Amino acid sequence: MVPAKPTVVEPGPEPAELAHACGVLNRAGVRIMRLDGFKFGVWSDLAGPEIRAALHALGMDELAVQFLDGSGIPLPYKIRRVPERETGMSWIEWTAGALNQLFQQQGRTGEPGRIMGATICHAERTAGKC
């Protein structure tokens, strides 16, 4: 009788490592998307080795990664919340800048808009939000 080879069980990640990996993915706004199979959506400016390491720690590094700010990504996946400290500006300033950029990209003249933060705040106050 030949003795059976012992089964070697590799230890899994520690709970603290799993929690850290989940935190990294959450802070980066990583999405699990169902587009022609499952893929991870990552913002291109936040993609890096820390994201790959977190996916590896969770055993999910074999799934495809696609940039959320690229083409072919449905709009619901493109919603992004950026903390104020990351941008260095308030939500109102960011919104004014984004609208001005939109006017430059989509407008007829190709010039940026002239919307100021005060305009956004006035609109928010009128709507009862600011």
C-alpha cells in the first residue's frame, strides 16, 4: 500500500490584510462591472501597483481591469466622488471648473465657460442645497 501524499493547504490572507485590500479598492472607487463577463473598473489616474496588490490579496487579480474614464463604459459606472482633500478645492469650485471645461469641449466657440463658484453656490441656494 502506497501512502497518500499529504495535502498542503496554503494559508490565506490575514483578516487585516483583507480589510486593508478592501479599503484600498473602496478609496480608489474600484467597481466590479458586468460587461462581457466580470471586469474591474478603475479610474486611470488612480490605477497603480497598490490596486493590483489589493486585487491579488483578495484572489481577484485574474479578472480584467478596464479604465472607468475610458470609452465603452456605461454612465452609471462613471459616477465618481472625489474627497475635497484629494482635489485641493471645494465641490463648488470643482463644479464650476467642470462646467467651464464642458463648455470648452462641447460649445460652439471652443472657449471655456465663465462660470464662477459664486454662480454654483447661488444655484444651490436657490434649490435649497447650499
